[in-house]
Amino acid sequence: MEDYERKLIEREKDMELLDMANRNTYMIVTGKKTLDDILETVEQATFVCNPAEEIDCDTLEGMMDYFIDTEEYEKCAVLRDIIDSSGELLEKNSGTTASGPPRE
């Protein structure tokens, strides 16, 4: 029974790390936070890729899959728009966002 409980605890920790990695990377990719912002707020930060390097489409698609699983579709739309705009936020490219018309 102890082995089963240990595995459950390990799985829960893995899921928490996966969640943190996706959320931290999302914040950096969308420009909502910088790497320094994240590192200042947590003791140990995790990411789905090296935050100092350019993120590739496969990683962005993996993040979209994660946010589909957590039913956070607005984040998926933002990531989709980043993929469609060759890695740059649409807000920077054309003044549009994933969820609405151009901002004034």
C-alpha cells in the first residue's frame, strides 16, 4: 500500500510541475511576464523549454494540447495566433488579439 501511495504522491508532484512549466512558459511567450519576474516570485521555476531560447511551433502546440486538457481555451487561442503569426504576438503585428478586434 505504501508503494501505491508513494506513486500517487509522485504523480501529483509531476502534474504540479507540468502545470507550472506550461503556465510559466505561457507567461513568457505572451509577454505577460519576463524570466526575471518569474524567478523573483518562486523559489524554483520550471519551463517546458529553455526560456532564453526561441520557442518552436512543436512546443507551442504541446502547450496548446495542455491547455485544451485544462479547458483554458482562451490561452489556446492566443498560442494558436502566435503560431499563425510566425512566433510573434498578433498584438505586435497587427493590433489584433486572439479574442477580439484591433485595440485602439
